Amino acid sequence: MDKGAGSDVLLFGFSAGDSARVAAAVNASGRSFSLGDPSPYAGPALVLAASYDREELRDSRASAYDDRRPWCFCVPAGDRELVAAAAASREGWTLLLPANDRETRKVLAAMTEAAREIAATASPGLLRLDSAFSWKTSELDVSLTGRYLARLVALTGFTLGRTEEDCCALALEEALLNAVEHGNLELDSSLKSADLLAEDPFEAEKARRLKDPAFGGRIVRLSLRADGKEARIVLEDEGRGFDVSSISSAPIEARITGKGYWLIRRFFDAADYNAKGNAVTLVKRGASPLPR
């Protein structure tokens, strides 16, 4: 077995028996493989990550996710409910276990083609990106959207490596969350309970307003433009806004989710609100911008 990082395929999260079977199928396809956590490696082009219906492996599956390296959602053949969940999530390709040579070759071929498409999208010939998005508040998945937007920022050359892309995603999630909770839903942070064991009135009111068309039906809009100088994101909600001067206070005193604004500023070079306080412009100037 190749345990180095220079193989074609990295296997992760499998039981000993499943690992041996998948490794044999990978070898039969004419590819080399290694075993281990994918996060420290840059070498393997593809990751086959097993996800069993056990809590202790769910975090491992999540750590294997990397847009630059498509991976396979592997599930036990007998667990049909988990197979259905994998298909619905659209997170990867489903490889039933125990794996056979034909199915493994098919999955690896699909993953290879997807990797080529990602590489083409990240072409150094890209000179400009100009995109616009809008979401209904009640249907916006903040975490998924933040990760997707961070990937676009990465493709334009304004993030360097996975760690910085993760920081970008975290900042964008925070900005989107502000637009949803404090913008369109008009929720006040004072509703949050300090007692972790008590019912959270903030979350209860959030759930109620998401179902109310007067709040949940409002729109979140975002534009992303990147050229050879900077990546610029404008995020706007349909809320009443807030007192922009409050963000000049210490982080704990800021009225827009407190420390959230400062979390955004840790990644972006600029984060400026309009006078009303319902739109923020985020600017990132990277060390490796798009070529002119």
C-alpha cells in the first residue's frame, strides 16, 4: 500500500475491511492510492471518503470535503436511507460498499472529469468576474452560500490556500447571517439568552419570523465583481437598517451581532455600510490577483 501523498486517490474513513476492498478496486482501475486524512495533503487528485451512519465519523467526512478535490460519499450497501440522503445532498458520488471494480472505475472517471472542469474554471486566463445573486430570506442556506461564494473569490485569485478560503467563507457567512437576522428579520441580539440550558427566545422568534411572509419573504441581494485590482462584494437586505455609528464602538458593544462585524473585518480589507445600514460593501485586495 502506498501511504505517501503522491498517489492518484486518497482513501479516508473506511473500516479496515472496506479499505482493503476499495484499495483493491482502485488498483484494478490502474491508479495508485494512499490512506489518511486528506486535509494535510495537496497531492492526491481525488478523495474517496467513507461516511458511515455513526456520529464519530461525520466530522471526519466533513473534514474531507474540499472543492478543489472532488470526493466520493461512500455508504454501506444495506443502508438505503443513508444512500437516499447522500443522493439528496448532492455532495458527491455514491459508491456502495463493498465496492466492486466496475462501480469504482465509474465513480473515479466521474470525479476525474469534475476535477478537470474545476481546473478549467480556475483558468489563469480569467480577467473578470461579474455575478449577481438574490435569495428569499426563508430559503437562504447561509452556510452553504457562504462556502460557495468563498469558492468564487478563491477562483478569482484573491485567497491563497484552503485556510484563507475557509476564513473567507466564515466572514461571508457572518455577513449573510447579519443580513438575515438583523436585516430582513429585524431581530435584536438582546433576545439571546445567556443560559445555554434555557429556551432561546431569539431562535424561537427567528423561526416564527421566517414563516411570516412579511419577514421571511424579504430578499437578500448580493453582487460579486473581481478584476485585476480587487474583489468587491455588495450585500443588501430589505430591513430598516441600523445606526452605522455603532460599529465604531468596541466589538462587544457593536449592535450588529457584536463581534460579527469584526470577524468580517479580519478577512476583508474593507467593510463599509451605507448610510441606512442595510447594505455592506466588502473589499478584498489579494497578494495574487487576476492577471491583467
